[in-house]
Amino acid sequence: MAVQLTDPPADAYFSTHLNNRIKDVDTLTERINMSLGYPQINVEAHQAQVYDNIAQACEMFTKYAGYTEEYLVFHTSLYSRHKGIYMPDLINYTPELSGEIVEQQSTVNQPTVVKHIKITNAPQSLYTYTVSPTQTGPVEYLLQFKGEYYHHATKYLITAIYNDLTDEVDASVAEYGTNFTTSDTKVTFNVQTGGDQVEILIISQIPGTATVVVGNFERQASDTRLNRYQRGMDALLGTHRKVVDVFAFEPGTTSGINTLFTIEQTLAQQTYFSYSMGSYGFDLVSWYVLKEWLSMREKMLGQDYYYRFNDREQRLYITPEPGMHSNRANFFAAIGCYIEKPLEHVMKEIWVYQYALALTKITVARIRGKYQGTNLFGGGTPNYSELLSEGIAEKERLEESLYNNTAPGLGDAEPPKFFVG
């Protein structure tokens, strides 16, 4: 049984910042088209052009903003001498990013129709649909009405078959499960058929709101879906998320003030005793001089590790090179880096929508400019200069927020490659 509605369901457009209805490139393309006047007017741009504009917006945004701060687990055995280390190897080695996450999400069937009843004691059409010749299964309808302190609910099971010979619908209707909150009923539902149409009517004695929930008779009230993903993977691109920049390399060490039997620990104890027991041990000046000496020793003997990151190759190079071929002991390290957000999350960003919309305005204006001087039906000529100027101005404003602001995008991220010195 095919359901054909005149107006799209409102709940298909419900959306928040974190629970966004933009799920893929098609829904974002639909939003851009509607911003340009669709479906009232035709948008003179090919779908592939809008796709490419969205791709350009995502590329711009991820260069300056769309990233997350992550810490990768490093071990010297992963490092290839003279070749560095490939960052996806570190992502696979980090349990937080490589482990599969399984989320169970349940979605409750939402009302298909919501209608406010203002006229009382008169039959009104609540729901109408066209019966498909190929559909023969039963369909369950939950009808509800709420008005003042009155609540009415009933269920209909309708089996409708389109008859090719009579060009009409043969329908069987069963009502069951009716209940209401007063001693007498104030609402009556009725099912009528005519031609290939099935119509549900409502007669109410009081004003209120009526809803219709359509569902398969054999389906549960809610659908449970398992969502499986890895945080280190981009599901839409089918590859690992790319590292934007590395901001820290912290190797595991046996030195430090919180480790026993080290120079730092001994100095800290002696400094404490110098204040608690008189003029014994080291003072703060001696502590500072010895720390400077330890720092100089690390530099002179090559004990510090220096790193270089190539974002195009996605490789991290460390000097001096660790690994089995060196004379140094193996160790673990934590690498702090910025990693691009998954493309699915990037397309939800308002900056991406605004920039792709500006590019589409420029595209449509240039297409209309090809028909300059052409007379339209009813008079008038294609206007493209105003739309072109508007798109260029919006494009420059959005790029300004990326290039010159200390916080790129819409101010919700720190610049990953910002250095002072």
C-alpha cells in the first residue's frame, strides 16, 4: 500500500546542532537547493556541480578548523629507519581510535500526520492515501486525539487491494483497542473508500489535536539499529582520518620529580630539607643550576628527541632515530596531534553549508549570464549580476573568517598551526 502525502512530513526537517538532519551530501545538497528557491523555482545548476562545491567547502574548512585533538600511542618498534613512521600505523596501534565501537540506537515511530481540530461535530478528513496495485499486505494505523482533559486512542487494521476490473479498492477494516478517558466518547473515526483512495475521517465534539501513526502490522513499535564504527576511520572516504599537525612528542622516561631514585627526586628532597631543618641541602638557586646542567647534558649527549611531520606524506620523522637498529633502549611515547574530523561530521558544520551555498550562487549566476539578453516568457531577462555579486561577497566574508581570525571557522576551534616566536 503506497502512501502519498501532499506535504512532506515536518519531522523530516527537525534538526539541532548536535542532532543534525544533514547525514550525507544529498541532504546538504537539498538544503542548498531550497535556499536558492527550490522547489518553487528551478535551480540552474547540475547536481555534480553542487557536489563539487560541497567538496571545496569541506577542503577549506578542514585546512583551518575541522579537527579533533588526539593522543596516539607510539612504540619504537613501529619506526622504520630513514623512513619515519606512517601515521595510520599509529592510529591502528592506539586502542581508543582503532577499536570498533558498537552503539545501539532505538528510534520510535513518529506521527505521520498531526492535525489540529478546530471545527466540531462535523466530519473532517484526517488522512488520505492512494492504494498501490502491487501492495496487498495489511497496514496498522494508530489514531489518537487529545483535547482539554480528554484523550482518545484507537487502532485500525486496514487491508486494501486495488481491483483492476472495477478500478476501485476492495478494503477490509477492523477496529480494535479503543479507549478514552471519560464515560462517553467524544471522538469518532470512520474509514471510507472511493476509487483507489482510502480516507480516514474524524468527528469530534471538542477541539484538540489528532495524530496518525502508520506502521507495518508485523513491525515493532520501535526499530533498533546497531551502529558500528572506528573513531580513527572516515566511513564516507573509506580511509583513515588524516593528521593535520603534531604538537607534542612525550617519550616515556624514568626521570622526573615523581620517580624515586632519580636526580630530580633527590634534589627535590634536599631542597625541602633545606627549609625544614635549617641550612642543609640544596637551595632553590642550586636546584635551578643543576636543572640547567641536566638540560645541557641532554642536549650535548643527544638525549632529546626532535620530530618533524610531513602532512602530505602523513609521516613523522624523529631525530635521533629510535628503533632496533639504534643503540638506544626501546620505549613508549604519547604523540599529541590534530586529526581531521570525519567527513560526515564536517558536512554538518554551518560554515561548510554557507560556503557551499556561496559557491553555488556563483555557479548559477555564471550559467544565467550565458543567456544574457534572452527574453523570458511574460517579459523580463535573466538576472545574474546581483546573484553573482552576492555569492562573491559571501565567499570573501567566509574566507576572511578562516584566513585572518585567531579562531578559524565560526570561532569554535584553535588554529592547529599557530606559532609564536
